[in-house]
Amino acid sequence: MKRILGALLAVLMLTSQLIGCNGGNHKKVYEQITPAEAKALMDSEEGYIILDVRTEAEFAEGHIEGAILIPDYEIGEKAESILTDKEQLILVYCRSGRRSKNAANELAMLGYTNIKEFGGIMDWKYGTVTE
């Protein structure tokens, strides 16, 4: 009997930890897509935002045309004043994909609902611009 109760307790604890990781919400907080999928969305959709979360210096060296810059470390303080529509499609990238994942997650925690993270500009084969 003690073994059964112990096993049940272990299962309950594991289940509560798994649910606790995302607050019981099994919905993805953002979607990870490929650069090709991002390009297809850019070609077929309207009203989206391309969000570059690199530094100002990286952005100046070259970025995707039409992208706006909010460095990843400024998402929390600037996103809501710049990205005012929390349901708008936001396509997020950085240099290699690490910062864009963090930024996409932070945007989701701020209540944004249509975030697609497509990795780094290193994998972008569709041209960049400088300004």
C-alpha cells in the first residue's frame, strides 16, 4: 500500500511540475518558423512587423528591409510603446537565433499573441539593406 501511495504521490508531483512550467497553459507562446516560411509570410501577408532584436551597430551593418529595431535587452521597456497591437503578426529575428527566441518569449509574456520567430540573419538568403 505504501508503494502505491508513494508512486501516486510521485506521479502527482511530476504532473504538477510539468503543468507549473507553463502555468497549465499548453498553448505555444510563440511559433518558431524557418527563414523561408518567414519570407513566404512577408510575400503573402500585410500589416506585419519585422522585428530585429540585435544591437544598433548590428542593425546598421545590414538588416531585413522594413525591419524595426528593438534590441532584445530593451523589449520589456519599449515593446508596448512601439508595438501597440498585441494581435499583429510580428516576425522576430536576431543574428543567430538565441536572442530572437528570448525576445519572442518575452513578447509572449507581455501578451502578444501572433509571434513568429525565424532565427538569425545568418540564415537569411533574401537580401538585406543598410540605412
